[in-house]
Amino acid sequence: MMSKTIKIPQGIQGLIFDMDGTLADTMPTHYLAWKKTLASVGYDFSEEEFYSLAGMSTERILKKIGKEHNIEMDVPKLADQKEKEYLELIGDVKPVEPVFKIAEEYYGKMPMAIGTGNIDELIEHTLTALGVYHWFDVKVGADQVENPKPDPETFLQCAIRMGVEPRFCLVFEDGEPGIQAARAAGMKVIDVREYL
């Protein structure tokens, strides 16, 4: 079956890409890292629950699970543990081809940003593993904003730093919190799951 081609609408002046599950096929790798980390506090993290939380920051996910399941956890320590687990597996990360092709096509032709719920260190490692760190003029991670997705702050920061008005930005996303954030920012958004 031929997958649909992603088309950039007229009038777009800046592209913003979520990273995990959108530009980089990191979700299976993140899931393995999460499963290992949460097993250490006796919690069996299902794949279904993991995907339902796509786009949320690591700390927010830990707080949510701790609260809902009444699990005592050292959130900063577990967040560090999860990031370490992920970095050990990062060599397995592959690009999400239809989205990756768009970034490749527009590299150097239009301002491009990464707007992710992940932290700077993981942005650097993931984009470097794909060989595309230099493609993106702007990278905004969870450690650079007060309010991560679904709040629009991540994407609004991307627009400001690219020097492009939000209404002329197009966001590529694969998670509901990110899609909500893009809409709240007044940007056009493409749900990349329709193209995979």
C-alpha cells in the first residue's frame, strides 16, 4: 500500500517537528527504557498506557503514574534513570521516513525547529544519532519551558526563536498533547500518524 505524501500548505514560513515518534522512530526505544525504569518501582507499564502519554515530559509522566497508582517515587532520580536507559539504547533509533524526507527537502530553505517534550541532552543525542543535528536552527525541549505540552509554550518558543509568526508555522506531531499544543499556539498541524 502506498503511503500518502505529506504536502506543505501555501503560506508556511517555518516548520516545527516534534522529535519522538514524529521525526525519529524512538518510541519503541523509549518504551523499553520506561518499562525497565518503572519495573524498578514495581510498576508494569503497558505499551497502551505509554502511547497514550506520548508527548508528555518524563517528570509529568512519573508524577501522574505515582499519583494514580499510589507509588512512592523519587521523580528526579527515576527521570535520570529513564534517560540513562534510553541513551544506552539510542543506537537502535531510525528516522520516520515520510517526515524525515520533508525535513531533508526543506533543510536550508526554510527555518526549522524541534519542539519536544524531551530534554536538551536527549535532543542532541537523538538528532546526532540520525546525523541531522545541524538541520534545525532551533531546538526547544522540556527543560527550556515552564509549561510543557499540551501547553502551547514549546511551539510558541520555537516560533519566536525562528522569527516566524505562529500562524505561518506548520507543526508535525504524533501525539494528542502536541496536537493540542499546536492548535492552542494558533499553528497549522499535521498528524503524522495519518502518513505512517
